[in-house]
Amino acid sequence: MIKVRSILDKVLAALCALFLAIMTILATYQVVTRYVFKNPSTMSEDLLSFSFVWVSLLGTALVFGQKDHMRLSIIPDKLTGAGGLVLSIFTELLIMVIAVIVFLVGGKDFVGVGAIQVSPTLNITLDWIYVILPISGILIIVYNLLNIIQAIQKFNESGKEEFQ
């Protein structure tokens, strides 16, 4: 499981870095065409927007996987042992349910709508943009499962009283 997480982390981090580099290049290009050549590029603006959506959602999956998202730690810090494990699993399952509803079900609907919408500047259907919603949902769910497995393993290895 650690190898799967490590590979997934590296791939997502590399994709996020790639999209950020592309966004930097596109933003620089857009500024140059707008202010130096007085001929703004609408294509780069759309690519920049779409790249931002992709990097945001891939980054969201990565953050959930690394458990670096914002959370209230008042209750989890107080619970140890089986209570801490139950809360950890409950939290992961709750996030998983939200990911299924918002990213998979809602994302599927967005992809369907995007199939009939065309980007005027890029001349592509927007389902290519919206497909990141179900992809990131699947990634979040995979990370949730990995987090649950890791919590159970940590609970079994460290002793039931020490788990937090």
C-alpha cells in the first residue's frame, strides 16, 4: 500500500508541477501579447482557465491523500485507541461519500453537459475539461481507502492504546 501511495503522490505532484509551469508560461505569453503586441490571446486565456481547474482538482486529491487538508483537531487529538480509529475511519468514509456524490455523480453530469458545449477559442468540447471531476473523485476515493487501510495497520501495529 505504501508503494501505491508513493507512486500516486509522485505522479500527482509531477502533474501539478507541470500544470503550474504551463500556467506560468501561458500567463507570461498572455501578458506579452496583451501589453507588448497589443493583440491579446484568447486561446491562452482559455487554456489558463482550464489548466487552473485541472491543477486545483488534482491538487485537491493530493492534499486529501496526504491528509494535509484543513481539519478541526480538537476531538481527534483527544481520542486514542479504538475511538481514534473509529473516528478516523468515519472521517474517511464521510469524505468518500462526498467525493462520490459531488465528484463522481455530479462530475458525470458535468461531463455529459460538456459534451454538447464547445470552447469557441479552442474548438474542443468541454467534456475534455470536465472529465477531471470524476478523475479527481476516483483519486480521492483511492486515497480514502489507502488512509483507512493505513489507520487500521497503524492501530494493529502500535498497540490499541497508542493509536491516534
